[in-house]
Amino acid sequence: MNRLKLLLSLFVFVCTTAIMAQTVTINGTVTSAEDGLPIPSVAVTVKGTTLGTLTDAAGRYSVSVPVNAQSLTFTFVGMKTITEDISGRTTIDVVMTTDMLGLDEVVVTALGITREKKALGYAVQEVSGSELANAEETNIVNALQGKAAGVQITRASGAVGSSAQILIRGIKSFGDNQPLWVVDGTPISNSSSGATQWSGVDFGNNASDIDPEIIESISILKGANAAALYGSRARNGVVLVTTKRGKAGKIKVSLSNSTSFDNVAWLPTYQNEYGQGVNGEEYIWKIRSGTAGSVYEGMSYQDYAHAYGFRYVDGMGGGRGDGTDESWGPRLDAGLKLNQFFAPADPSLSLAENLANAAPWISHPDNVKDFFTTGITSTSSVSMEGGTDNLTARMTYTNVLEKGTIPNTDQKRNQINLSTVMDISPKLKVDVAINYSKTNNDNLPGQGYDVQNIMQSIGGWFGRQVDMKLLKENWDTFFDNGMPYNWNSNYHNNPYWTVYKNTTSRNRERIFGNATATYQITDWLNIVGRYGMDYYNEFRKHVTYEGSNDAPYGNGGYFSQNNRDNRETNADIFLNFQKDLSAFQVSGNLGASYRNVLYNYSYLGANMLTVPNFFDISNVQGSPSTDMYRSEYEENSVFGSLNLGYANQIYLDFTARNDWSSTLPKEAWSYFYPSVSLGWIFTETFGLTDSAFSFGKLRASWAKVGSDTSPYSLTAAYSAVSPSYDGNTQFAYPNQLPPIGLKPEFTTSMEFGVELKFFDNRLGLDVAYFNNLTNNQIITADVSGSSGFTSMKINAGEIESKGVEVSAYGEIIRTKDFSWMTTINWSKQNTIVNELAEGVTSLVLNSSWSPTTVEARPGEPFGQIYGIAYQRDADGNKLLDGGFEIRTDAPVVCGNTLPDWLGSINNSFRYKQFTGNFLIDAKWGGDIFTVTKWFGDYSGITEVTVANGIRENGMVAEGIDVNTGQPNTTRVSTQAYFGNYWDFTEPGVVDGTYVKLREINLGYDIRFRNMMVSNLNVGLYARNVAVLYLHPSNDIRIDPETGYGTGTDALGLEQYQLPPVRSMGFKVRVDF
């Protein structure tokens, strides 16, 4: 970190130098001539310089200018630009008038180049930094939820530091579908790793290292057309992040803090009528006790429940049902007394003697809820900026402290952003930005179907009679037999033992940024050189104490640790040109780039320890487990673009790029891809410039983007295996056959759109149709075992995705004191698998509990859920035999993981100095195979398993009896009915539809003049506020927008998710 210290010292020196210039402060208000209302976000600049500021929500501004400054320029989209002479004034109020031709909104596009939005022939949607800040999210991906059409965010869980997946225009490939992230022109990693369906820890996604406090805006380039210049990584779209830069003038300091109190938003719906055990439901007792000659004849419910329903001895099967974790035991709150983990039975005593020591068998309806705690997230930032005409600088420090809703889980993050812009000479400009983050976690929760995931225990199999308070008070004590204090030691740990003993820690450091030099060769030509780097190092360690369910006594406990080191460098050099030739405008660029990615991984683990619970490599019994991996990737590229405009009406763009990839065979490592787009502002052509119809544009684009594969896919390497032979290490040849003639994967994209604006731009509509076709997909296919291998990478398969996006806004009310703005985003798409490899009828994308799979099959939608379903008659009625549903003989389609449509509506308000907004977003459709419901019904913990008195009276399932052809009348026990769910997919599939009130924000802004404090803002906010609608099939109320991971293969599969979190907090910001 010596280099970081040096950079910090240099930055402080730069800041000190930058603020030495003498300045004067000018204040004022900007209003509209049309209605007298204040105009926010007007750019106020010192003419001939880059110095300036923006007006606030009340149209007010305050700008520091050099004492020799002559005039100020005021610019705003749709308004005529105004220049005002300063002439010694310190207050300058301005009234702006509408300019129907001045629709020169600019957006950031590929390579960080700003262009007028009206000139683009493809869809770009921009989200401002202030809009992102409303969410007060610590992970910037989550802050994008509902902010742009066609963008789907999927959260892995509600745990601290959890990852989030972002999809732009859905699925395009069998492999990676994540967009490229670019910060200030330099690509950075947004990879994630950790949790699987069956185990692991979610370590978050890398984009969470971006500090939301420093973001000026985010541009979302949605199609391959918009992103062609970024190469293969951009085929899934690009998220362009532009960070804030310092403004010239005296030093400005901002202090801010936001603090939220986080609680579990909701939990699955559990029943509270029957407890742990087997055969304890009243219906079974009534039949058995009324059967003449049976051992149960005449037994009271108390005696039956004690002898045959549940009796705790050791929690490992020593009693009756105490080793099971299903909740088919006796009825709760019925006056029964039973032996439980805090009042166990003694096997040497009689039933009657043990009954005397039993405890009341009562429900604890909030036992799962009681495990969770109130989390706290506190984010504190300080920023400083200032500068002269020739040098500006900005520094931001942010500290984030998170305490999770799961006990003993946390995250601490420190972030520093440094940026400076220097005009070295009238022709040379240098822009440097550095971002550093350090993240520490003492413990992150386990996930998946694993003993380390507390929801797999308390959320999936927990006895409804278990008193969580006792488990909390005694988690670090032991029974007389030496086992840890627990409710069921056969399958589970005490949840407090899990979170306090079996911890997973993580330390991560990351630095990313770039240096950009721009030299103005002539007034129409410049050359840009940029060097960017993204480096991180991460150390992870997991420990499991002896006495845990998966580390029995004598084992000593176990641990594992790994270190991963990733460095990506990008270097670009390109010429930019821009020339007006009478009615024609010509611009473009020509350049080359170099990319190198170096990754190192090392692993060390021990399955048994000599000294119990001493987690060090020197304490390993036998030989430790070790692993090392190193990879390097290199890519060289040339690219260019040509942009032609005519009379501010017609815009035609061409791009081309050629990549040379180190991961493809020599004969295929060079691949070329072009794009073309056309925009026509027809309101200019036909002179439609009245206030009712302000702007109209048609656009069309076509692009082709290539993609390569992962490093070292072309060759096979031996790997060490255990055990050794005669003291010599053995090496094995891999089972995957090296590919033959592998080629790049290509995505061809088409887009057609229309943009309309009405009533002086108070109402706007943007509609786009897109079609993405990806072929030559690089997939791993099975090969004949007779070849000596099991699989091989090949080019095969074609996916086609088409859809519609709609973005609309309307300024519904605009008066001097009050305004109301509504923004709507909506998208719908279909993704079809056109073909797979020759002879391949199905590609299994992922699988859950047998026989459930998520597959791609030719001619079918992507992401079909296959499994065993109910047999039905021609009218759709389920068929039953003996009171139980009949299953299909083979797997069939049980659902599809992709949503039908996505939508959101955001309302923003201003009343004088008060501001507010609320965001509602929705996902309609998209099926989920949820293990929480599937096993919850099977184990008897869900509400549906006690509905309508079925445990007292038995259950008659709806459907047609195949033996009579009439509605079913056969009554069966509830335990037997739901026990039939095993190996049965359809009962676990729910519709993932949801409508949520995502955000609420209220703020109050106070401006001060001629005081040390220039602005004070206070506010309240809430996130994940309420669920407004869930589909009725989701009767267990899982959160449909979370899963076990963020990869494409995780879509539509849920495995005991950690519950979602609702946050409510306050924020304060002070500007000096």
C-alpha cells in the first residue's frame, strides 16, 4: 500500500495547489419565462472555461469564479442558451425561454465519448447519480432496480454483502449473460463467486466496490449496436459509469451520513398447529386408537403422542421421532406434555416415569423470526473539491458499516476516490481517477442446501415447538453426553452455534482507475491515450468446530482457506475527429486497444485437526488438501467509427472492430464485427416544431459482436490426484476432450425505435423493438464414452431473443411551488432455442433435486423447468388413484424461468423545499422451483399442510379417481399425502410474479447564502418497503426475486433463500 500512500500525498498536494486562485462567489436563481417556475439542473459555466455548477431543485445556484471572469453561460435542454456579463455583480438571476431546436441532450457512449442523444440510432438510457442515491444502496447493482426498461436485477439473498445479477434484454447465451461494466472509460470486473445450490458462501459481485457517492451518472447501452466498440465483452450490453469530477473555485466540502435499520421483510408462511415427530396427527390417532385389537386401541391422545408421536432422548433417533426433522408430530397447544430437548427422556425409565419429567407441548409461532436481529447499515462520506481554470481535483472517502439481520454477520468497507483534471497546456489535457476499496467480513452466512445455511435448518425443517430463546441462551453449552445444546443433532446444528462458531471470513482489497491524456492536434482532431487497471486481492477462510453436525468428535474440526489475485490492464489509443462541412457533420474515431487479464488462485484445506479447533496448517492430521491455478488472457484489437449527420435531421453511424484473442485456435483467433445505425428526426424534416409536438425521431440499427472462450480451453493438462502410488504423486488426464476447430461465438442484433416528445418536452415516449440472434455458441457437449472422454467444447446452438421496451415520462403538474413527474419503464421479451448440436436434443443448464432440471431444447423457450408432474385428463383435472395424484411416467415441462414482462413506475414530487419519490416495480411471470415450498410441504411445516382441518379429519385431494371416473372421495392422512411429494417436481413450482413498493424517499433542502454552510439536506428513506402482490401459487411467500446465485444457471431455482430485508433510515448532507 506504499503506492497508495504516495498517491494520496500527491493528491493532497494537487488539491492544495488547486485552491490558491482568488475567486468570487456569484449566486442566483434560474426560472422559466413560460410559467415563472424554477428550472433545476441548468448548467451554469464561466464562459471560455470548464468552471461551473448546476442549479438545484429550486433553480438556485452558487458558483465560484475567478476575479477576472467576464461572463456566465446558462444552458439547459430545450431552452435557449443565455450569456450574462458579470460586470462586478454577485447576484445574477436569469429567465430562460423555450428553444424548440435546442434539444441537445448529451449522453455518454462507447469509449466514454459524449454525444447528443438525438444523433444516436440505438437505445441508451441514462440514470442520474442523484436518482441512484435515493435508494441508499451499498451495492450499486441493486440501486438500478426499476430504473431502466429491459433491465432485470436478481438479488442472491438478503444477507450482508450478497451479490446481485443484472441482465440487459434478457438471455442471449447458454453461458455468461452479464453486461460489461466500464468506469470512466475503463472496463472493470463484475464477477461473483461462492454459493451454489448445495453449499458455499455468497461473496458478492465486484461492482459493489463502486462507491455510489462518487457516481455522476450511469448510461446503459442496451444492445450490441450501442456497445460494438467495446468488443466481445459488450455483447450483453454495457453499464457505463461516469464519476464526479472537481469543479473550479474555492474548496467545497460535503459531509453526509445515511443510517438504516434493517429487518427481515417477511418469512415463509409456517403452520403452528403441529410439532416435530411422526404419525402424530389426530386423524392417524383416531384411526389407530379406534382399531380393535391393535396396540393403540383405546389410547388417549396424550399417551399415544408420548409413545408414538414424539419423545426426545438424544436428538439422534434414540427416542421417538427425535432424530427426524419433519413436523408430522402431535398437535400443539392441546394440553399435551412431551419430552423435549430441554426436558429429555431417560431410556432407562418407563414411559410413565419419563412423562413425569416432560414439558408442555406448545407452539412458538415466532421462533424463526426470533432468530433474526435488527441490522444496521451506516454510510458516512466526506468529499472535497476545488481548483483553478487549469486544474481541478476531487477526493471522496466513504465508510460503510453493516451489521446483518443474521447474528454475527457483518461487513466493513472503506473507499477512497481521487480524481484530478489538468490542462497541461492549451492543447494537452490529463484526467486521472483512482478508486481504492477495502472490504472486511468477520463472518458471511452459508447458503444452499447445507448445514451451514441457517435457513436450511430453521427455515426448512425447524420444529414448530422449538423455543428459540433456549437455543440462544445455551448455544455454547453441552448436554451430559457431550453433544452441543441443540434441538436435533441428527441433521442440524444449533443455529447460534453455526453463526458464532462455524464462520467464513473475507478480506479484500481493490484498486481500479485510469489515466487519460488528450492532445488537441487541430480544432477538429485530437488523439487520446488511456491506461486503465483493475486489481484485487482476496483472502477467504472458513472454519468448522469439532462437535458440529459435519465435524463429529474425534475429527478435531476442519478449515479451508484460499487466496485469489486478479489483475486486468487495458490500454487504448485512438484519434477523434469532428468537422462541420456546411450542412453535413462528420465525426468518428480510429484506434487500437490491448487487454491483459492475469489470475492466480491458491487453496489450502484440512479435513481433520490434531489439536481440536486450532485452525492452522501446522495442526493438520495427515496431508492437507492443496490446489493452485494460474491463467492469463490477452486480446489485441483495432476499431473505428464514422458518424455522419445532415442538417440536424439524419444521422448515420458505422463502427467496425477486429479482435485477436489468445483463447481461440490460431486459425480463428482473429474475428471481425461491424455495426450500422440510422436516426431520422422527422420533426425537423417536416418542420413540425410547435409546442404540442416537440420532437420526433425514428431509428434503426444492426450489429454483429463476436465472443471467445475461457483460457486454456484448447489443450488438456494433467492434474494431481490422490492418493499417491508408492510414495509418488499420481497425475490424471482430464475427461474433457480438447476442442477441434473452435470458432468465435457471434451475436447479431437488430433494433428499431421511435422517440416522441410533446408539449414542450413535458411528455416523452421511447419505444424499441429488438431482435438478438446468437449462434456458434460455445458449449460443453457429451461425447461417447468409447472415446475415453466424457465431454468436449464445441460450436453449436442458436438462441433468438426478441422483445419490446417502452420508456415514458410525464411532467404531470408544474407550478411555481409544486411539481410532479412520473416515469414508466416496461419491457417484454421471448427467448427461443432454435437449435443445439447435431444429435443433441437437450442441454441441461442446471438441476435441482431429482428429477428437476432446467433445460434448453430446440424449438422451445429458453429455461424450461422439466420434471415429474401430475397426470391430467383432457379438461386439465388431476388424476388420482387411492387418494394420491398419479405422476407422469417421464419428465415434462413444469414451468419456464423467464418472466413475461418487467415494469416499474416512479413518481417524483417537489413542494417548495420538500422533495419526495416512490418507486413501484413488478415482474410478471417467470416460474421458480422452490425447495423451501417443496420440502416445506413434504416436511409439514407450511400452512397448507394444516388448512381446513385436514390433520384432524384427513385429506381428500381434488381430482378425478381413475378407478371410478368420478371426483375423488378417498380420504388419506396428511402425512402420507404430502410425503408423496418426494421425487415429484410440479408441487414445488410456483409463479414468480411480484409487485413491490421498492423505495420511498422524503427530503427537505435548505440553502444558505453568505454563510459557511451553503446547503443542508435532511431526509427519510425506506427500501423494499412492501409486497403489493404475489401470485396465489406462491402460498409459502418466498421472495420471487432472489435465488441461490447470480449465474444464468441459477435462474428459476430456489434453495432455502436467506430472507429479504426491509430498510428504513434517515440521511443528512451538509455542504460547505
